[in-house]
Amino acid sequence: MTRDELRAIPKVELHLHLDCSMSFASVNALDPSVTPERYRAEFLAPQKCVNLVDYFRYLAPALALLQSREALRVATIDLMRQLAEDGVIYAEIRFAPQLHRQTGLTTDDVVETVLAALVEGRKSYPVEARLILCQLRPDDAANGLELVRIAEKYRARGVGGVDLAGDETGYGLGEHIPVFARARDLGLNVTAHAGEAGGAEKVREVVEQLGVRRVGHGVRSIEDDAVIALLLEHDVHLEVCPSCNIQIDVFDRYENHPVGRLVRRGVSVGVNTDARGPTDLTLTQEYGRLQQVFGWDTARFRAANLAAIGRAFADDATKAAIRARLEA
Ligand SMILES: [Zn+2]
């Protein structure tokens, strides 16, 4: 398939971060002093970072910008533009609202602003989108319970669920177990980052102790047959983001990424960018790499997108409508 044919594939993207998806256009709109050269130097991470924590350093400039209602609005609408140009028809956009309160916005302000921007962006860019609110590994249970309260409050307006993100090697689950239990009690959807910087045992932890049936990354499950069996037993879907894993050096080269092996083991797998900003990536480029390196074809991409929409944090009618477009 050509680049245009790859772009035209209708796509479902369940794993991407708002604060990691600022294009030059949105950065420059908010701070006209940022040139393309400065954008590349400060907002994009090198092709190879030392590890996940090293990569996090490149998120700081975007976060520093995203501290006002206008900045959140501009970044959200620009992300919808990027998604539409990428052939994405359904997206779940995640972020940690507690990181956007440095100049006085409340968590409610932050979430309401992004939800309103999705509605506004939808008028120009036909992308069906939901939000996922991220608890971060270093956060405590009190922050998490407040996040769950906000997620429930805005559920009907487009908050799809709750995530756990951040440094999985430096922090355990202790504070987060009651948070996720509360979320599940309320019927909220949950997912968690695990099994990227950390090993297969981190995937087992979030499946068994947080009760998630979707895992962000989860690719290092391939290191332990018992964890693969656990994923199959509980029908856990992996939100796979290959290029990000290569960039933080979980795998040395694309050829050695386990996405193909996970599919062959029968694990439910979708394809995502994770970060369009620091990684300098589109989902179309990611599809191109999967086609080139692993021989993925139209049928395999469709299967991945159908797997993803089946596990989306949206109502059944929305999922059915998206599924019909994937199958058309
Ligand atoms: Zn992520």
C-alpha cells in the first residue's frame, strides 16, 4: 500500500496523550517565538532515549504551555486535526488533569475545557473522541479518588474512563488499588500502563490487582508464557505503540518488536502512537512500518482496528457505528 492508501485506512486509536501530541502548529500558535528549529530541539525527543524516565524530560515544554484554558483548547482542536488527517475515526485521548493546574485552573476547569474543545473540534474534524483521565504512578490515593469522582461526573459528556500512567519501574500499585476498585464499583472503564519499561510481572499486577482488561503497552508479556495465558484467560486487550517502545529502548530495533508474536499467540492487539509530539510520529507512519517490517496488510490492520473498537470506552451504539465504518 502507498502512503495515501495507508492514510485512508479508517483507524481506531485508543492510546495517545494530549500533552504528548502538540504539533509545531499548536506550539507556535501559543508561543510565536518558537521556531521550527526550537520545536525540534525542545519538543521532540531523540530517536533513542536512555529509558522511559529520560523520555519524560521532553514532555516538560508542552506541559509548561498547557496551563490555560486557551492553550488546552488550541492543543485539543489541533490534535483532532492531526487525527482526521491520519484517518483516525475514533480516538481516546488521555491526560492527567492534575498537571494542568499550575496557574490556578481546577481539575473541573481542565476537564470541562478539553471536553468543550472536543465538541468545537468535531465541527471541523469528524473524529469521534473520548477522554481518559490519568492517575500517575507517584500520585496518592486521595488524588486518584478525586480523579475518579471527576471521571464519573463527566462520564455522560465524554470521559470514557481512568488510566494509570508514569514510571512503572519506580512505583508500585499500593496507592492505586483502592482508586481502581472505586472506579470499577462505579462502572467506570479502566486501563493501565504496564509491561513497557517494566517486565511481564507488571502486566500481571495491573490485571490481577487493578482489574484492568486493557493494558497500555503490555508488550513485555511476551517474556512470560504464564502472563500470555493470563491475557488470553481474561481477554485482555493490549494498546500497542511500537515506535514509542523502540524510542525508549525497550527493544533495540523495530524488527525485534514482539507485536507480531503477540498477534500469533492470539492476544488482542491494537496499534497506537502514544505520543505524536516527542516521538514525531503519525499513526499512518506506524502502519507503514508494520507493513514494511512485519508484512501487515489491509486485513491485518482491519483486524487490529476491530479488536480496538471492541474494547473502546464508548457506548454500544457508538462502537457499532464505528465498527460498520471499519467493515465497509
Ligand atoms: Zn502512554
